[in-house]
Amino acid sequence: MTGQSTTPRELGYRWPAEWEPHAATWLGWPHNRDTWPGRSAEAIAEFVEFAKTLARCEPLHVLAGSGQVMRAAETFLGNREGITLRDIPTNDAWIRDFGPIFLKKDEQTAIVDWRYNAWGHKYPPFDDDAASTERIGRQLHLPRFSPPCVLEGGSVEGNGEGVLMTTRSCLLQRNRNPNFTAEAIEEFLREFFASEQVIWLDGEIAGDDTDGHIDQLARFLSPHVVAVASEANQDDVNFAPLVQLRRQLDNVRVAGRDLEIVEIPLPTPILQRDQRLPASYLNFYIANELVIVPQFWDVNDRRACDILREHFPNRDVLGLSCRELVLGLGGFHCLTQQQPA
């Protein structure tokens, strides 16, 4: 806990998989107009549709600060059953990266407050985002662990059974942890996620300003099944890195078993003012009764949903438009953080 040397692993906590039951989902109200220049109203409309859909199957907590931001959130989401607006200010909406990681130990819940520097000091200011986990912990009266390492939630993916995936290009960037070796960072992952196995991968899709977050590239669908982004066009800049990523996963064994690899194609390239956007169906979110899949008005939209439907037969796999939200260089998974039941 804060100020103590004991780690979650030593205390018997675990990091549940996203498909395990949720007590709630946490969101941040998308108030930063600089994130969606000239398109913030359209991005808010997609966010609201996403939030209302999520609220059908689990409670939501939305960080909305106070004043004008709270009033805007109240206009769209206020007085809705199952949605709680929280007076916790933010700089941006990407709570996956700056918010708490929730751990479980029997009936106990704790949070991990990783250090946050806005993807390597790319988008200041980020002081409110960096303080949000501590503020959430205070409001929920939860114990909080504070490792000395910079880490965004979108950079790690777990299977609920002690296996964690991440990328070298992100966690080993000098703009995040210049004073820690790869071995030291892996030790933090093992101790604060209670991980028995850390899978280091290489890969990054064009337009991704996070330096290669895993939730754009590879996601666990079950403890031994991994979905991976794929690109069929050999002339596309994403083709070679995604082939390499697939080959790396082909060589991974988890608990003595090979992984089952499921390829999900990327959408056709989406450009904004000649900038390639990091559109990926891997940025889906698994809720209690739903899997919500980003849709980009693309020929592969339905295919991505169909593939995921095969692996989540007990959930409704639903595609929602993410064409405006991705202009801010993120998607549904980036906007969420699950609180396990």
C-alpha cells in the first residue's frame, strides 16, 4: 500500500480478466476540445451512445469534475438509472490509461495507482488525470498501491490467470521510464499485477501516439485464446509489424499450452488531414452482457463483429460507431476501466 513495501502479489491479490463480472465501468467525460478539434460535438454524441449502451448492463461512474464540465455531463447523462457522475476533474477522457487498475482478493478490492505522464509528456497538462486514481480511491475508501513506474492501462493485457501481455515499444520507451531496466519493469509487472508470466511483444500500428499500446494489437478472448490485428495488404505500412507480432505469439506457450490465435483484420486506412488514424477493432470493450466493438463505416466492420461473436457466445456482440472518437486517437477500450465485482 502507499508508503509500504508490501505488494499486491505478496498480499494475495489478483488482476481479474476483463470478461469476469464487473461491479461497474468507469468513464471520463470527453470535455477536451483539443482532443477532437472541430469535431467535439460529434465525438460527444458517439460517447453518449456508448455510455447509454453500457448502462443497460452495468453501473457507470463518469468523472465529470464540476462547473461547466459537470453541467454538460448532466445534460446528456444526468438522472439516468445506473449512471453516477463523479466530481473528479480530468484533463482528458482516456481513463483506461490514467485511471485505477482494480485488483481483487476474495471480497476485497484494491487499486493500483501507476504513475502517468500523458504518453511520454506528449499532451500537457495532465495533472488532473495523474491525480484521478488517488481521488477515486478516496471516494471509494479503497487501499491503494503506488509503484514508482510509469504505465498506462492500455499498455497491458491480462488473462485473469497470471499472464500479462505488453509491448517493448511502449513500456521501454525512454520517455516513460528512463531510470528502469527492462528487468526492473518486468518485476513491477509481476509484483503489482500478480503476474506469473509476462509476454513481451513488438508491434505498433500507424497513427498510434501511444508508442504501441497492446489494446490496439492483441487481446485475450479467454485464458488461452488471443485475438491479433492483421493486415492483408502487403503494401500497407502495418503489414510487416503485424506479421512479426503474429509470429511472436505463435511461439508463446501459456501454462504448457500453445495459444490459439484469432486474426481480426484492420479497417481500410482512415486519414484525417493526411494523418493515419489508429483505427483497430481490437479496441473493443467486454462488459457484463455485451462486447462493444468499434465500427468505422468500413467493409470489415461486420467481419470483426462476427469473429468476436464466435468467441463470446453468451454475450451480445454489438458494433457502435467510433468514427468520430478515433479522430482523438483512441477508441472504446481507451475510454473505459472495469471495476471487477
